[in-house]
Amino acid sequence: MIKFFRRIRKKLLKENKFKTYIFYAVGEIALVVIGILIALYLDNVNEQNAIEKKQENHLRLIMGEMTNNLDSLQTEREALGKILMSNRLIISLFNNQEKIDTLSESYLSDILFMPLTRQIKFDNENGALTELLASGGLKDIKNDTIRSVLASWDAKLSVFQSQEAGLYKSFNVAHNLVRKKGSFRVIFDQLGLSEYLEISVASDTESNKHFLTSKEFENIMLNYLAIGDQLYRKYYPSYQKDLEQLIKIINQELSSKK
């Protein structure tokens, strides 16, 4: 096209048609400018398509992680509920000598087992979100709501994990006290775990009933219950709600792209 205009301009110069020559020269320049603008537009479109594709991939990965996190959270909350139930049963026995005297060792072992052996640990997956934040890709998320939620997600998780860490401290203190002053072997024998682990049942008749008259153990279990109850009633439901909301808005965003 440019060669075509050039031939016309040369012909016009030979014929001394200067005004017409100017017209065609301007046309040639305009054509070049339009060509540049079209090229820039296409480059921009391609770049935006690449960004949107990358954004969609990030959102799919993050939604997958959050779905797994929701499952993990529900599993841990269910286990925590059982631990709290056992804690309440244990606390109800403190300084009740009549109940302690008639209490079977197998029942005591049963209610001691989960609070002393089951650590509550929410397994958080965040590889895709961490990569997104580290790469600066958050700015490319067009949905303002999603971008805002993802930007503050680490803060939400930090509050949740702080409470969970407090529960672990209580678990650890209770576990260590029984390890030093009680007998896990009795618990294993009474619950059939010794047989399952293919070890012999202890020949002596130890007991863990003395913990039910221990003020130290009572204080530990009360603290354990208080922290766990806060986690169960407040922090788990709150974080679950945040997870469900994030999954919902990401799913809506991805569905709108189809």
C-alpha cells in the first residue's frame, strides 16, 4: 500500500500537481500512523488476554486450595468437638470422690485419650496464594472484592493460627504432665492399643485416677477447655465463613468468564 502511494506521488511531482501530491503524502503518513496504532492495539489485546488467562489460572488454583482448606477445617473442628466433650467429662469428675471411687480405669482412659493424644492442627494450603502475592500478580486481579479479600487473607489466617497455637500449648502441658506423673501405658492397655501395637499388657495395676484430685491437672484442663471452646465456637466458624465466601466469589468470577 505504501509503495502504491509512493508511485502516485512520483507521478504527481512529474506532472507538477503539487496540491494533489500533498494530499497523497498526508494519506501515506496517516496510513503509517493507523498501522502503528492497530499494531499497538493488537499487542495490548494480546497482553490483556495473557494477563486474564494467568489471573484465571491463579484463581482456579486458589479456589482449589481453599476448598481443601475448608475440608481440613471441618475435620479439625469435628475432632476438637470430641476433645472438648472429653474435657468436660474429665472436669466433672474433679474432687468428686464418690464418682472417682466407682470409676472404671477403662472409662477414665477413654475420656483421657483424645485430649492427651490428638493435636489439633489445621493443615492450611496456600502455595498458589503465596505465589500470587510474591509475584505481584495481585494487582492484575480485576475483581475488586476478590483482590481486597486476598490482600487481607494472611491477617485472617494469622489470627486463627494464633488461637490454634494457644490450644497446642494447653495440649502440650497436659500431655507432658501425664507423661511425667501418669501412665500412658495404662491408657493403651485399657483401650486395646497395646494389643493393636503388638506389645504386652503391663502386669502391674497402675492407675491415672490420682489426676482427678490434682489441682494442677484441673487447672490445666480448665485452661485447655476455655481456649478450645473459643476456637470451636468463634474462630472456626468465622474462618469457615470466610473460606466459603471466598470460594463463592471466585467461583462466580470464573463462571462469568465462560
